[in-house]
Amino acid sequence: MPEKMAVKRVCLLIGILGFLASLITTVNADDELASVAFLPVEKFDSYLPADVLPHPWHTIGSLNDDLKVMIQTWAESPVTGNHISGKGVEIYDNSELDGQGIGFGKHFIQPPVGPLFLGFDFRLDARQGNPKSMQLTAELGRGAQAPVVITASTIDGIQIKTASGEQYKLEDCKPGTWYHVSIVGDTQSNEIHISVTPHTNAKKFGWRTLKRKDYEVVQLPMAMGQPTDIWFQSVAPKEATGAWNIDNVVMAGDVAAPRQRWWSFEPDMKNADPKRKVFAYYFPPFSAYGHDEDPALSWSYWQWNNLAEGLDPRRRDAGCKMQYIALPRVPLLEIRDKKVVKAYEMAEEVKLGMMMGMDGFITDFNHNTKGGWGWFNMMSMSLMDAAAKTDGKFGIIPAIYSYPSQSGVNGEADEGNDPKLHAQNPITLDALKHPGVYKTEHGKPLISMWLTERHSPQWWRGVLDELEKQGVPSELFTQFNSMGRVEDFSKIAYGMGHWGPRAPTPYGWYDAARSHTKVLAYPIVAQDVRTRGAHLVEAQNSRTIRKLWTDAINLKADWAVINTWTDYSEQAQMPSTVIGYGLYDLNAYYTQWFKTRKQPQIIRDVLYYSHRRQHTEAPQLHGVRWKFGKDMNVNSSPEMNQIELLAFLKLPGTLVIKIDDKVYRQKSDGGITSLMVPLPKNKRFVPYFAVERNGKETLGDYGRYTIFEKVDFPNLLYHYGMIVE
């Protein structure tokens, strides 16, 4: 079957770019909850070897010593090739009397209506039993209905069930060979594009060694719909023996679908103060991914979570480059131009920002185009293109880097850096002249730079004077990483921002800057966990982000700046793996409060929870013991182990956290209430979160994450989830 070219997603690209001009957030007509946050994005690498599958995965069938479903190191797929800490799932059958139907699966909240992706790797392990008699089925569906049914055996090969009810062969199935399956479809269509690619060189690892086969078009028995289940099962005859290995299970959907049904409040910015703005710092190297390729084969998914590939030696002891990444996107198969695809992704970012209530991004540009910065500058310019489509509702503040021989907080970078050349650089001028640039009430674009004080106020004065001569009169917004030069910049800065604390401790930014600037920007930070050097600051669950928002509101700051949106090497708050939309939705609530000066009324119960997936003293198989550092080299950062339930309640109730047979309760008068309980050591469990009224549970569920009594590599990132009525 030839690959079929579609126009539907191209129209979607054009539609999004045009739609941004008049974006109004609306509630989904379908009142059922839908989200991509719960779809599996699973490499299994973080789990313990030779261990059972943890929640939210579940096993299928009766298991024993001869029938096992376990995490195993030899089940690691060479497609991503993490040969150091990689693992996959093995379905093992050593019984000639039983075994039919054993396997594993996952139940999840349905994805939004629209594009959908599924990818996974599998192998029939030739080392075990009699592989000729083994059969595997992989199914995606809802309850008993499974529109996508893929079977594999050495006799019939890899097949998919079609609309006619027949089986269509996609590829041979050879024992010992890994296969990568990639499916692109739409919830409202029974037509999918599917590709099955063998990994033929056992000595090579990584997605670069796999040249994905062309997609074929297949008509399914029914529309894909909004699935809620995925499962993998051995369906061989009872007398068959052998093993299947499965790895890299990845699903993706519409990340920018409407979120209002998940919010505790009704979005309403009619009475927003036009002087109060909310921005987010955007770091282009770690942005969205997957629209231009199979996301399971993308560079970011493969390398950022992979200990074995291109890892900075300073991150090796942490086990990976990033402990979480942006949620994957569905590939745009019909668009071949990577720049056009990137424009689509940047338009999606603007849509997400506007839906949250933001006014723009502070986005990096770099005069030095080496090391990928030519591409990243193009991404930032695409972000400005998308902002330009909003007719001034959303703008970009260019943060343009110089290249100093020295750095510091007292102007050390002036040496060897001519401010005139900085202003004359085409990258500077193109960004500041762009129609998507954010302009002040004076009609002037803002220019910025992280660690602004690395240059002196005199240097910046030279930049601004030269920009005036170039016909682009501009103003300066600082991003300080210290407080000692605030007064010195007071005569030249339009507004002042600070990179912020990483813990809920006393913070003197407002007092230091308020009298020196008309526009004071308050930083909004959630946590800071860095694999480089394996160190972190104790954020105390959601306390840090809540304290900073509360300070920004109570102190009447002019702006709030989310630090950051995409910098996963420190901390990011865009919709992402392991944090889902937890921080995004919290930011939406506080953004409306900040801009309207009125706390949004809570119209539905929403339970947010946050915790680590281990006690900080849990035994570990690999890596170093992470270090808790001081915050901003000033405040202490006490190590804590807590599970938090942060409830947004429309009425009074009782908050509940259950840890096996131990139950914690706390009364709430309604509104926002936080319940913190100890995270126990030496115990594996899944917390249960609920709210009770009149002695009965009105909302509750288990969390998304298992907390482990011991770990492979440590992961001290706070994970987030939510439960909505």
C-alpha cells in the first residue's frame, strides 16, 4: 500500500496560525475529561531490574514461577539503546500447560479529540522456549473495543486487523529481531498510517541506526476513538513456550487541547489590569518535539533520557541528561519541511501560553550561531512569527546573548564586547524590528539578557544609544541573578526581573528593587533539580511556587515571570512528562488572580498532589547520593520527605491521604488547602488522595506514581498529578 498524503493536518497548521489572531478560550463541548498527560510515555529504564511492573501498569493473567511479566535488562530495545541502565518488559512463558493471555497493560484517561500517535518496540526472544509457536497481540482501545489490533508470530508475521475483518501483513516476524511500530491516526477516523521497521544490526544502538520504513495506509474496523487502554498479551496456545520483550511505549495527542474542564475556576480576564503582565522564560534548545518525526525516534526522547548516549560526564552520575521532558507531539506526516513543522510547534506554544493567560515569552537569541544556535535562533524567530498573528495580544521579549571572555555580576563581560556591535548585529535588529516583539506603552520593543549585570549599566546605555541610531529605539528589561546592581540600573531599565529563589524561604527582591523601578517583575519558580552535578534545592512540594505567586499578588508586583517554561536542565513548567499539566493549571489560576486582583471563585473540586518517587535516603543501585544545596547561596535548603495534597474545594470538606492502612485527615473550610504528610522509608506504595463530606468520599483516586523503597538511579524531582470531579 503506498503512503497516502493528507491535507487535514496542513489545514490545521494554517488554522492555528490564523486562529491565534482572535484566540478566545472556550470549554470543550464534550464534558468528559480528556488529556494527553496520562498517556504512556514509558521507557521502563527508571525501574528496578528483575522487578514486577509497578502502578500505573498492571499485569494480565495468573502468574507464577513459570509465567512472569517483569522488568528485565535484556528487554531493553536497541532502538534507543540505553545499554547502561536500560530495561524493558518481558512476558515470559515456561509452562506447557498454561500461559495463554498473560501480559500487561495500562488504563488511562482518554486523550482529546484529534490526532493520535502510538509507538512501541518488541522482540520475540529467540533464547527462550520454542519461538515458532509464540504469538503476541498489541491492542489499543476502550474497554472491550479495540480498533487497533496488531498480532505477531513467526508463522504469519506482523499483522493488523483491517476494516474488512481480515489480517493484513505488515512485516515478517523473525526471532531475535527487534521491531519498531509507529502508528499515526485521528480519534475520529478509521484510517491510520502505520510503519513497522526491523532493527537489523544488533551491534548498533540508537534511533540513528534505524531507517524507518514508509508508512502504509490501513483502514481499521472502526474509528480509533478516544482510547483508554493499551495492553500487550501472549495469545499463543497453552503448550507454547517462549518470551516477548516490549519497550519504548509512547503515545501522543493534542497537547494544546482546551484545559478549562480541568480547572477549578472559570477563566475570565475581563477585569484584568492592563499593567499587570505575565511572561515565561523560553529556552529554545529544550522545546516541544515530535511533530516532524516519530516522537519515539526523536533526538530529544532518545538522548535526553538516555545514560548511554552523548551524556555530559557531569551528568553521568545522575543517570540521564533530563529527568523529564516536554510531552511528545503527533507527527505531521504530510509536511516535509522541518522549518514549517517548527513553525507549527511554536504556534502551539503561543496557543498554550495564551490559554494559560500569559502575555508573552522571554526568548533567547544568540549572536554565536555555532553549536545549533543557528537553528535555535530560527525557532525563536518562529515563535515571534506566531506571536505576530495575535495582533498584539501576545508578544516576545528577545533575550540576546553576548559572548564575553569573562562573566560575573559586576560588569566583567564588558571587556572585549563592543556595545555598538551588539546593537548592530542583524540578529538583534531583526528580533527588535519583528512585528511579534513585545512593545511597552511607549511603543518601544524590549531587549533583555539573562544575567544582565554581567555587563555594566554604561555598556547597556551604549547598546540602547546605538539602537536609537539604528532606528530601533528600545528599552531594557533586566534578568538579574544578583541584587547588588539594582540601583545602578535604575536610570536605564524600563523594568527589572530577578531569576528568583528555589525554596519557600525569605526573599528580598521586592525590597531591593521596588524603589528603583516602575515595573517590578516577580519570579515564579517551582523547583530546581539539576542532573549536572546531581544537586537540587528543596522546594517543599508546591510551597515554593505558591509562596512566590502569593508574594507577587500581595506585594502588588507589576509583572510575574515564570522561570522557566522549557529549561529542563534546571526546571520547566510547560506540559511535561511526570508533572503533566499540574504546574500549568496552577499557573493559570494564579495568573488570573494576579492580573484581575481578585481571587477566582472555585466552581469545582480539584485535587493536586505532589511527591517524589522515593525517599531521599532510599537505597540506590547506581549513581551518587544527590546533594541538597543552599538557595541562592543565602537561604538554607532542608531536606524533606513529604507527600502533599493541595485541594481547591468549592465547599468545606475533609482532605484524605491514605498510605496502605494509614489514613491522614485534615479539615478544610473550602478554597485552597494543603495537607502534608510524611513520605515513609523502606516502603513501596501508591498514595490515595480524596476529599470527604458528611463522612462520605465525594472525590478520590490513587495517584499516578508508585513510590519505591529502593531505586536504580535516584530521581528527586517532584512529580505532579491531579484528580478532578
